[in-house]
Amino acid sequence: MVKRGKIMRSLLAVMIGLIAMVSLTICRAEEPTVKLGALYNLTGGMSSIDAPAWRGSQLAANRLNEKGGVLGGRMLELLVIDTRTDIPTIKEAALKWIAKPVVAGLGYSDSDSVLAAAPVFEKQSIPFLTTGATDPSLPQKIGRFMFMTPFGDNDQAYAMADFAYKTLNARNVAVWINESTDFTRVLAKFFKEHYRELGGKIVEEYTFQADQRDFSTAIENLKQLSPQPDVIFISGNPEDAMPTVQQLREARIQLPILSGDGFDIDLLTLLAKPENADGVYFATHAYFESKRPEVTDFVKAYREEYGQAPENSFAALGYDAVNLLANAIERAGNTEGAAIAKALTETREFKAVTGDISFTRPNRVPVVPVGIVAIKDQKYHLMTTWTP
């Protein structure tokens, strides 16, 4: 009887344990997901940088969920809408996520899209984290729930101006500006400002529209300049890179061509003659040949998930943005907008693919390094890293 009693008690303990485990599993399964509303231009003019950013975002969410999600086991649910590089569609999509509702919004690699979407989140006190838009005035324009993952245009413009003047010894520069977007106007403004502070001379300012694809007149004017520029700085979007570079090189203008992160695309593939990309320099958020563990881990995971290397640094920015939000949610301890925003503000030296991210500035633009990449011999080379 004693042995039987012990056996019964043991069986009872096992049954209670199993019931507890099943109950815990059911509770966890019933716990609501943590919804993040992603907005990206997966088609249209910004797709070459937004599509990689989306893939990076999805990769981060998948990996976080494999590790148990956030807040003790709640899964991240990353929802996405393709807003087609169309402002009315962007506003409608933002309203849709607010109604869902989501605990935070993220996305976009250009300021115009962010300016259309983020105010909708701001009105509801829901944080919005841009993955790639670089206008440093965005948080000030939109409000206290607006945050940036990348460096600001002031940082990348200053980095490129320093590089032109100090490394390339350029004393005269021609500046070409796509005046159709906020990003390109702001980037050009900061570049000219700092280049002049260094002692350089702007010998030409040429403006063009977003849909312009013929630069023959501008090139002829460039040839007549006196003094001749030492470099050309093109403040352009991704879709401007191929036509400007190709036509300049076809006109036998071999001057160094500098730009911001808008030229962080695969020019070697886009150009009919890849050798025409030699002598192009651009700012980047991430250099994938780096041996930093955050970079090597990301590149390996991206290849395993998508069967290819990351297309450009915007893939890394999308990845970092989701990880930043997840980290903030974890530290906040809940999904309240104000708590998440506070946790983001308190972020210090967060280990990311694009560098150690800290929000120490009052404008909620992170302090992160700017990489400068050169195309030489049809290969990408990291020339230097500029630190704010």
C-alpha cells in the first residue's frame, strides 16, 4: 500500500506538471501578437532601396520570433503595405495601420514618404521609426514620436564634403541637384554649406527634375566651365544614379562623381559598361565586407533567408529598425506608445549592423558612423569611416 501510495502521488505530480505545461502553452498561444505596421515603396521609384529594407525588416522579425519574441513570449507580427511611391496611397496605408491597431510604425527610405505617413502615427501617439529617410529635421517637423534609424543628411553631406576637400584635394566642385525631393534638396544644402566652410568653391549649381533622363545640355555646360571642377557632387535619388553616371562617362568626363546614400545601389549591374562606375564615391550606412560580428551574422542570415547577399545598406537599416523597436518594447515592458518612445530615447550603444546606435542628440537622430565607398576596378572599396 505504501508503494502504491507513492506511485499514485508521483503520477499525480506528473499529471499536474503536464496540465501546467499545457495551460502555459495555451496561454502563450492565446497571447496577442505585437503588431508592427511597416510601410514601404516596394514598387515605383524608391523600390530599389525600400524593397531591401523590407526584406531586412522581415528577417529581423523572423529571427526575433525564433528566439521567443518579446515581452515573455509574444510574437512580433510585421505587417506590410506596398505604397507604390505614391503619396495618396501612403496616407491611406498609414490610416489603415492606425485602425488595426499597431504598436509602432516603421519604414521608408525617403523624406517625402515619411512626411506623408508619420504625422498620422504622431496624432495617435504611436512611435514611427524611419528605416532610411535621412533629413535630420524630420523628428522636429513631425513630433516627439518620430525617430530615425540612419544618420542625418547633415552628417553624410559633411562626410562627403570633408572627403572631397581633404582626401581628393578638390578645391572646385560642380553640384547637380534633383530639386524634386526633400532629401536631395536638404543633402545639397548641407554639402554646399560645409564645403564652403572648408574653403572650397562651388563653380556650378545645376538643378533637374525627378523624371529627367537626358543630361546632354548639362554636360555641355559642364565642359565650358572655368575653372573646371575637380569633382562633381550629385545630390540624387537611386533612379538618378544610372543616367547621370552613364552619360557623364559616355561624354568622356572622368572626374570623380560623389553622392550621398541615394547612390548606394548596384551601379555595376545597372550600367551597360560596368567600368563606367569607376570613380564613383557614395555615403553608405553599412559595408558588408566588414568583419564586425553584427555585419557577418546579418549577411550570413540574409543569404540563408533570401539566397543572395544584401542588395545594399538599406537592407541592414530595415533589419536594425525592427531590432531597435523590439529592444525598446522589451525595455519598456509594455506596448504603450509613450513607453516605447521613452525607451527609444534612452537607447545607448545599441549593437546594430550599421554601427553602435545612440540617441544622445535632442533631435532623435542617432549618432552613427558614415561609411564612404569607392568603386574602383569594378569593385566596391570602403575608403574611410567618418564619425560625427
